[in-house]
Amino acid sequence: MTRRRWIAEHWDEATATLVGPQAEHLARVLRAQPGMQADVVAGGHVYHAEVAAVAANEVRFNLIRELDADPALPITLVVSIFKFDHMEWGIEKATELGVGAIAPVIARRTEKHLAQAAEKRVERWRRIAHESAKQSRRSDVPFIHDPVALSDRVRADSEAMRIVLAEQERSTTLRALVQEAMDAGENQMPVLELAFGPEGGWAPEEEALFDANGWRAASLGPRILRAETAAVAALAVVASFLE
């Protein structure tokens, strides 16, 4: 039988602790008792663990042994903020597919009311990523960055291979660029940063900004995809090099 998996808020070398909603669910709904077995994620590692103590809003585990776990994909999705319900779906699915981080950005064509409300949505996006990581039995939770202006993200220092998905690009595919990076790294998975535009695509000055800062343009194919679909498709392309 598959053991339940929980993501600890606090941990040390021997113990891990759940607090807040996770602990309340474990204590009140599942009626956890000392000795109950579970898998616990702590500090990016997964452990076979045993409940040591239960309180109304805190459950402490003893960590028994570390388990094998797949690491996150070394990918940051740079996502122009779009309709929140679609964006939440995209965050959930990207987490399930193993994304390492998601960086929301405000682009030229980001709807003004979404840009203004984005900062207040970050904690909700982080909760969605947390729950999706738990559901998909990940050994970590993707990092959700605070929203920033697109220009700040594009100009920021990075050691990643930086790729902007662009509708007007037809000759170079994402798969070809990833294969190029794999060949250059002797089949070691490269660190990638993938940027996806808002509805309406990138503005001309944004395309010039990407180009001036060393980003390479790539295509996912001839069809026009929604932002959340494009992100999931891109992750699937990159994951195909690993699995």
C-alpha cells in the first residue's frame, strides 16, 4: 500500500514537523496517532517517517530513512501573467511535470487589472504548487518568484540557457535548442529558462529586449497555443530528453 506523503514546514536531521492546515487535517480528519507511518518531504529529500507526537495544529515525525526521489527539472518558466484561473491550472500542471521554478512577469500586453492584482495572488499560487507537489509525490516544491516587470527578468544575470517562445519563430524548434545544449554538455541536462508571452504575444520592443540580452527564440510548432498549454508542452519536450 502506498504511504501518504506530506511536506514538512520545519525539520532537522532527525525530525520533521507539519503545522497549519496539513497538521490539522492529519490530526483531526485522519486521526493520526504516534507510530503511524508516512513519507515526509523535508529539505528536498523524501523520508520514510513515523509520527512521534500529535497536537491540534502540529504533528512531529521521526525520520527513519531517506528514500530515492527524482529531482526537479532544472527549468524556470518565465510566465507573462494571464487570466488567473488559467494560470492556476498551468501552475498545477507544471508542478506535476516537475518544473523547478516559476517566475511571473508583467509584460507590455499583460492586462492591467491582472498586473495590479498579481502581487496579492502569489501566496495562492504557492499553495497550489505545494498541494500539487504533494499530490504528485514530488520530493520538493517549485519556487514561485514574486512578480516583476519583464525587463527586470530579461536583464537579470543567469547561467541558464535562456529561450523565449515566439510565435514568429518558425525555423528553430525548442527541441532543437535543447538537443544542441545537450550535445554541448555531453548529454548533461542543461539549466533552462523558458519565457512565454501573454495573450497577443510579445510586443516588438520586448522581442528586441530578449535579443539584446542573449535570449534565443524558439517555436513549439505551427499552432497558436494558449500560454498554459505552451508551458505544459514545453515541459513535456524537455522531459523527453530525461525519461
